[in-house]
Amino acid sequence: MLLDIVTYPDPRLKERCVPVEAITDEIRRLAADMTETMYAAPGVGLAAPQVGRSLRLLVMDPGVQEGERRPRVLVNPVLEPLGEVIVSEQEGCLSVPLNYRADVPRWSRVRLRATDLDGTPIDEELEGFAAVVVQHEVDHLDGTLFIDRMSRLRRTLYDGRVKKWLRRKTAG
């Protein structure tokens, strides 16, 4: 089932999510719905707060850009930065309106620790685009949007555009 994507400036996007206590049928259904929603959007990742759920759960598929579908579900992910700081060029987000994109600092490599939907522990290193995607999605679980990582000036300019867009949207 396709889910509605929560968009900025919705305050739910600023909340720190709670851990998933148990992998239940409800969590499995949510993950399946999130995966379907991610592909339909289209996107390469989607975190639970983006669909209005304050849970440490995300789905991602960085390979979809190469035409391959290899979705992953990560429960209670934790990242450890490795490598060096790079610039994720023209990063965007399904929850950030107006198709806004910006360059964002990210780690070139990260160690990912999480659990899959079978309860199997995940402990691996990701690099390149996959590392950027997982950092972006884990940020959502911590109540951070990529626009929070921009300069104050760029953020102020973007916020002005969003306010204008929202006024037109509610007036029309």
C-alpha cells in the first residue's frame, strides 16, 4: 500500500525516533509499504518518520539508480563514520518540497550496524553512494533533514521559498 510522505516543515520530521522493540507482522507490513512507496516516489531511501511513524526503521536501495532493485530494510541502524568527509552533490529528499537539492557534507565510508526483518544482525562497511544514502536516512531517524546541514544563508533562502509556496498552495 502506498503511504503518504510527510513533507517539510511538518514537525514530525524533527523528532528523534524510538527503537523498534520487536519485529512484528505490523513492522514487516510497514517495511513492505515503505519499500513500495519509495519506489513509487521514486526514491532510493525512505525512513519511517517520512511516513509519519516515529520508529528507527528505514528502507533503501541505492542500486535502483543502475536499474537494479535490491531493497534493504534496516531496523535500529547505528552508523560509525569512517573514511573522510566528502560532498554529496545535489542531494535531495522526498520530504523536502520543490525538488530542492544541495551539496551536503557526508562521510565517504561508514560502518553500519542494524538488524534485518529476520532479526539477523548486520555489521558491514558501506562506501560511496550507499554510504551517503544510509547517512541521509539515519539522519531522518535523528530528526535531521539534509537542509539542516546547509549554510544558514542557503537555509534561510530555502525557507523563504517554502513559505511562499505554502501560501500559494493554501490560497489556491
